[in-house]
Amino acid sequence: MGCSSSTAKAEGRKEKIRRPKSWKHPQPISRAELTQMREEFWDTAPHYGGKKEIWDALRAAAEEEDLSLAQTIIESAGVIVHNNDLTICYDEKGSKYELPKYVLRDPSNLIRTK
């Protein structure tokens, strides 16, 4: 039942993507630590399934500041967005792609250096 409704949603009106809601890391984290976490995720994500091209498109969209350009990247790659914050997406063959919030948005307790 859930798959058909998400497919209908994806084939119906296009939902605009958005950044995930604010989130907080368990402890304050530096920009370098966050960057390392993101790099580790993107380096290992394709090994858990799905197509490399889709992972590349998701990364490009996640790292894009301009949401309208990120939307274009997602649509051009044929990504089916289940959650409009990009935390859950599918490709046209039904492979699931889950993105953690830390690759999509900085945490509220990011240590800001001057």
C-alpha cells in the first residue's frame, strides 16, 4: 500500500524539495568533523546498493545551495523523491536511497570558528 501511494505522489504533482528541519548532533561538532562524516557517507553509500549515477546526483543536489538547481539535478536524474527533504528517495527501478540529515544540513550545534 505504501509503495503505490508514494509512486502516485511522485507521478502526480511535483513536490518542491526543501532542506531537512533543524537537527542537533549528540555533541557539538566542528566543520572538519562534519566534512569527514559526509565524505565517509558518500564514499560508502554506493556499496549498499543502488546506482552510482543516482548517488552522484543525490550528492550534487545535497551539496547545492540553490534549491531550484538541486531540484533540477534530482529531476534530471530520474530520482523519485519520497520525502521532500531528500532523506528517502528511489530510482525508477525501486531501489531505495536513504540520506542522513548530516549530509543535507548543518547541525544547529556546529562549532563556528572565526
